[in-house]
Amino acid sequence: MKTRDKILLRSLTLFNTDGEPNVTAVDIANELNISPGNLYYHFHGKDEIIPELYAAFELELVDILSAPLEKTLGAQDAWFYLYIVFEHIFNHRYLYRNLNDILQRYPQIAKKFSKLLELKVQAARAVALELRSQNFLDLDDAQLTRLCDNIAMSLTFWLNYNQLRERHTSNEMMIHQGVFQIMSLITQHLRPEYRYFYDECCALFEALVQSEG
């Protein structure tokens, strides 16, 4: 792996584990056992590392969020799709946990993130419309719009909520919590004959909670 790629990978790890504001360029160099000068040869500090990390994150998330716009998803597919979205966001949790600060410091990221947020809404809408057409969900257009906004909100702020609640759970459990939150938003719109699907989700989540404890 090239030094430049190593710097990006280690930066992402440190930002995720220690929090981006707490990590300096010198910290990154020390972790890689290289001189600060060597790091600065590739990146002139964090101000160049963060936009590049974001660009890679955005590229992959746009691809993931575009999937339901290009191909219909059934109920079971939608369940697995949620995990994929949450896992990718979690892998870049430094961004979401310090979102407002990063968007203020990097206006170029703020503009792109606004488009990403809209794509989250569009992806949620595509999935919800498909599930409604399959008679899995029972909701009108106004309810569908509100549901998609709430899903996009949960995707964006679920990590901050967990952090504020000071929940000390495993990484895997945090992802499960996010997915379960979305399922809980959807359940009020499930047709009665499909209520069992949510009940199974609840049972699975409770079993995971007990195993975590």
C-alpha cells in the first residue's frame, strides 16, 4: 500500500476511534511511524486529509443510495439494504459525530452533503413506494413524505443520539439499533398481515440486546 493510502486509512481509523477534533497531523504521523515532514509531503495537514476522506465516503454512499432508484427492492431486500447503508455510515462515523463542526469548517463538503441528504430522502422514497405498490405498506402520499424525512433524519443523526445517551454498546449493536429505529418508524404503516415481520425484528433485536448484556 502506498504511503498516501496508508495515511488516509490510518487517519480514518484514528478519527473514528478518538474523534476527529482530538487527532492532529502529528498523531497520524506517529501512528504510522513516519516523520511529520513525510506526511506533509502527501497532505498539508488535516485540512487536506478530511476532504479526501469525504470524497471516498461520498462516492461509495452515492452508489449505495442510488441502488433502489435503479432496481426495485422487496421487503427482505430492504431489510438487508438498511444494514448496508448503516454500516457504511458507521465506517465513517467521525463525520457524523462531528457533523456541524466539519460542515462549517469545510464549505465545499457542506454543499455536497446537502445533496447527499436529499439522496437519502430519494432512496427512502423509492423503497417506500415499492413496498406500498406491493401492498406491504398502507400509507398516503403525505404520510410517505413524512416517513422518508424521518428515515433520512435517523440515518443522519442516530450516531449523535447514541453518543448523547452515552450508550456503551458494541459497534455491531450500534448498527442494529439504527436499523431497528428505522423499522420502528415503518411499523405503523405495515398492513396487518405483515405485522409478523416487525415482530420478528423485535425478537431478533431483543435477543441481540440480551447477548450484549
